[in-house]
Amino acid sequence: MLSAMSGVLLSVATAEAVLGVLGNSIIALVNCLDWARKKKISKIGLLLTGLATTRICLIWILSLDAYIKVFFPSMYRSNSLIESISYMWLTVNYLSVWFAASLSIFYFLKIANFSNYVFLWMKRRTVKVFYFLMGCLLISWLISFSIVVENMEVNKMKQSNRTWEIHQEGRKAIINYVSVNFGVLSLFMMTLFTCFLLIISLWRHSRRMQSHVSGFRDLNTEAHVKATKVLISFIILYTFYFIGISIEIICIFIPENKLLFIFGFTMASMYPCCHSFILILTSNHLKQSSVRVLSGLKCCEKGKGLRTM
């Protein structure tokens, strides 16, 4: 039986999951429609589509895992269920973080303005940067996947003789968690670093624009300040996601504390939900296309309703 606070947090997390699926579905649908209409898709559009798709899968996996642990904890005695969820989460989480890191780097190379030689070299060779990131993803995922498989086999052997100390098990779990997510953490730090540099570039640009009195340039300055605020919110939400996942991992050793686990689930669900709507609201193309898509869906529902009457 859940407490009142646990029930409220679970309701909030569920609402976040539903809104996250809706927002990311709109992003993916808009980019796919543009792809079908123009017969081609830009690198940014491809990254947004991949990010939205992986986030939808991530939301489903996080929600499924959370509801099973809260309402059907006995199901986690099945090794096959644990293995399936672990492998799916590992793959989707890596892809989601990789798409987010790649998107931030491509925005950085497109928008930022630095005279550094390395930056100028990367700006002229964005395709090579893309291939480099793909190589990093594949290598880090293979290493992490092999570690997870090895840990699963070790846990099966130990299941019949669980005599080791709980603090030793916790220490090993923390080491394994860091090892498995080393690639994700590296991509995460890369994302934070590029966002930080982009914020510096936008801040410098806005400071230069403030010295001019032109109304057009004032509007341009406001747009850059708005972009800076969006990037800061992105960093905060991204950090919340990793904190939430870490809390869920810690709760493996205190399964009776469902409130803490649901709190972690709520924090983790904020990122795929809120950031999708931030992307929509800050992009005129996505905003206008989303309105058209929602209007089309409403017209389809009204048409079906009239036909059934």
C-alpha cells in the first residue's frame, strides 16, 4: 500500500511520462512529415527524430520498470525479466544520451563563434565529427554491454549462496554502475562542456549587441538571451535525469523505501518530458508544425465522431 506522498509523486511521474510521449511523438512526427515532403532530412532533423524516438522508448522502459518494482516486486525474482529490462535500458539510454550530445555539439558548431583553431577545424568538418561520435558510441556501448552480461552471469552464480556482506555488494554495485555508464558519463560531460561554451559565445554576442541601439539588433539580443536560458534549463533537466537514475539504482539496496524510489522516478522523468516541450516552444518551425498536426488530429477525431452518429 502506497502512502499519500508516494501516490502523489507517482501520479506526477505518470503525467510526466504521458506528456513526454506526446511531446516527443510530435517532434518525431513533424520531422518525419518534413522528410517525406522534402525527400531529404537535415542533420539537425535527423538528430531530433532520433532523440525523440529514443526518449519515447526510454520513457516506456523507465515507467515499466518503476511500476513493476512498486506494484509487482515479486516479478523481479525472474532473471530473464531483469536481463531484458537491463539490456533494453542500456541500449536506449546510450542512444538517447548520444543523440543529445550530438545535437548539442552540432548546435555549438552552428551557432557559436570562436577564433580557436580547433573550433574552426571542427566547424569545417562536421561530418567527420559525426562519424567520430558514432565510433565513440559503438565502442563505449560494446564495453558496457559486455560488463552487464558478465555481471548478470556472476549474479546468477551468487544467487544460490548470498552470504557476502551488504556493504561489499553495494560497493561492487557502485563500481559496476560507474563502469557501465562510463561512456554515458563521458557523453554527458561532453554535452555540458559544449553547452557551457555555447552559453559563453551567446553571452559575448549579447554583450556586443547591447552596445547598438537598433531595434532589430535589440530583438536579436533578446533571442540570444532566450536561447541562453533554454540551454541553462537543458543542463538542469539533464542533471536531474542522472540524479534520478542514481537514486533508483541506490534503492535496489533499500527496496522497502518506495517513496525514495518514486522520487527518483519522478526526477528522471522530468528530462524527457520537459525538454521536449522546451524544444517545441523555442522553435518556430516545430511550434507551427505542432499546431498544424494537433489541428489535423482534432479534425480527424471530429470526422470520425460525425460518421459514428
